[in-house]
Amino acid sequence: MKVIDHINQAKNTLISFEVLPPLKGKGIDALYKHLDPLMAFNPSFINVTYHRSEHVFKKKTDGSFEKIVVRKRPGTESICAAIMNKYNVDTVPHLICGGFSVNDTEDALINLNYLGIDNVLVLRGDAAKNESVFEPEPGGHNYAVDLLRQVVSLNDGIYLEEELRDTQKTKFCIGVAGYPEKHFEAPNKEIGLQHLKQKVDAGADYIITQMFFDNAKYHAFVKDCRDIGITVPIIPGLKPIYTKKQLTHLPKTFNIDLPTDLSNEVLRCKTDLDVEKVGREWLLMQSRELKKAGVPVLHYYTLGRPLLIADVIKDI
Ligand code: FAD
């Protein structure tokens, strides 16, 4: 079932989760163990991230270096199918521009369609580890909006080989990313919002936000979106703090701010267990307030602490 249908049919705020595919070499059982305690909350859908290949340099016996391509977390599409099979829950594979030609993208969408997956979260992806700025694959897309247009075309039955006749229309429900604290490359908030509106005007059904720790930023973002005519549901993305290291890691990786009250409380903690308690209370406070405000879905980034998240949801 489509994410947008879940939202339209819901009487209350829904729950959803994001998970990562296992690291290459690890089995799928650890992912099931991660998800098992979360399934008690009947998530409406589960997102599975996409991780592009990286180039690494391996030293050879003669002292020279060989450039090799490594993909640390392959398998997004098949993990989606496996989760759907095991838990009978809808899944949302993330689909990125980086590393994909338009033909690769079409093949991926055809595979998802055969698997009965109705949803995609369409993203640009970040620059590859060895690049300073995002470089599209030759013959690939520059921006999420271009990838989105390809999905919309397939939903209209238009394939890259235009001469194909009597084609099946796919029916993907399309989500896109939004940034309450601005995407780090957008020159300013207004231009960032215009780019988001472009994605919605091109056919996005809903927006999922980058994580934030200050609900006021989410509410201001929703208002800004509504003011420029974005009417689709805006799903808040939430993550707990559970280590002191996150105080520097999260702002650096995701270009977000942590509220002073939260960082002060974390800094006062003596152990990581104390940090978890602070993170739990903060996430609970955020979740309760957002639910009260009537958000469509509470979407949790579960990497790291599924049990902590389960412990929060049971108390919302
Ligand atoms: P875009 O919407 O293309 O925007 C990228 C930048 O380009 C923005 O600064 C925007 O303002 C600008 N821009 C957009 N359109 C134009 C235009 N027409 N002209 C000029 N500038 C433009 N990354 C992964 O690799 N895998 C994942 O699974 C993944 N999951 C994510 C899930 C969520 C909910 C979020 C919020 C992010 C996720 N990311 C993931 C990270 C994401 O790929 C990066 O944040 C990336 O830098 C931007 O992606 P986007 O889809 O927002 O890009």
C-alpha cells in the first residue's frame, strides 16, 4: 500500500521507521533482531536507506596503490522485499541519483515494480567519499527532481525506449527529503524551499524531514512550506541522542543544530547510560508534542538504538 494512502486513511498519527541494509558480510538476521522489538508498534511503513559505492585505495605488494570499488551496504531492494515478506509491512526503498545512469534507475524501478513495492523515497545522495561536490553518474541525474520526473514518467507508462507500446504504468508513491534547518548547499532558506516546491510540483506525494531536535524548527518549516503553496504531508524525522560523541557527530554529518538545553544536559552526564536517559526523555518530549500537534506520521531513524526508540514509543 502507498504511504500516501496510509496517511489519508489514518485517524491518528502513524509510526514508521528507517533502517539500513546490513553491512556486507553480515547476514539479515541482525536486521530482523533490530526490527523485532519495533514491529509491536505496527509501523505503517519501513524505509530502507541506499548506500552508493565508495572508491578505496588498497596497497599492493609492490608498494603501489590500486583503486577499488567497495559497496559497504548493498541490497536495499532485496532487503525491502525480505522485510515485506517477513512482517507483512510496506517498505520504502530509498533511490538516489549518485552512481546511477538513467538506465540503471529504470532497471531498479522495474525490479521494484515486479517485487510489488509501491513506494520510493527519491533523493539526490551526497557527494561520493572521494569527491568534494556531488557529481552525477555519466548519463545520470543531477538533482532529486530529475530522478523524480523519471519515476513520474514510468508511472505514466513512458519508458526510456519511447517506442515501447502498450506498456504497464507503474504506480509508485513518491516521497522526497526536506530540511527544516536548510540543506547545506542551498544558498538560503528561500531558495531551498523553492527547490523543495519544484519536487512537489513535479509529483512528490509527501516530504520526510531531516532529523531535528527542536520542534519549533519543524513547525516553522511546515509554515514556510504552506506559505509558498506546498500542501503535501510533511513527516517529521526523529532520532535519539545516546552518546556524547553525537554532540559533534550529528551537526557535522547532518548539518543540524542541537538545542543548548539538550547539549548542556548531555554534557553534564557522567556515563553513556545517563546520556541515553537524557536522549530518551528528549525524544519522548518531541514525540508527544508532535503527536499533539497532529503530525501525520512519527518517523524514527532507528540506527543504533531500536530498544530505546521502542521504549519511547510505548510511552507516547
Ligand atoms: P535535492 O533535492 O536534489 O537538493 C540537493 C541540493 O541541490 C539542495 O541544496 C537544493 O537546494 C539544490 N537544488 C535542488 N534542485 C536544484 C536545481 N534545480 N538547481 C539548483 N540547485 C538545486 N542519502 C543517501 O545517500 N542515501 C539515503 O538513503 C538517504 N536517505 C535520506 C533520507 C532523508 C529523509 C533525508 C532527509 C536525507 C537522506 N539522504 C540519503 C541524504 C541526501 O541524499 C542528501 O541530503 C543530499 O545532499 C540531498 O538530497 P536531496 O534529495 O535533498 O537533493
